[in-house]
Amino acid sequence: MTATTATAERLRTRTGGPKDDGPKILEHVLGWTLVVVIAMFVTQAGLL
């Protein structure tokens, strides 16, 4: 690793996006729950 690469690595801006670590299972469960809730609303409203 050169000095330029190390400096660029330290100065890289964070965008506030998702982190690599964290409870992935929780994200999946909440995502599928949202899908089911939206599907229930669509069918109850007669849009499907």
C-alpha cells in the first residue's frame, strides 16, 4: 500500500449508507413483514 492510497483511504467520505455489520436477519424479517402488509392493503382495497 502506498502513501497515496493510505491517504485516500482515510479521506474517503462516508455516505451514511448501510453498514456491513448488523442484524441482517432483522432487516429481512422487517422487509418481508412490510411486503405482507402492503399485499394485505392492496387486496383489501380491491386493487388486485
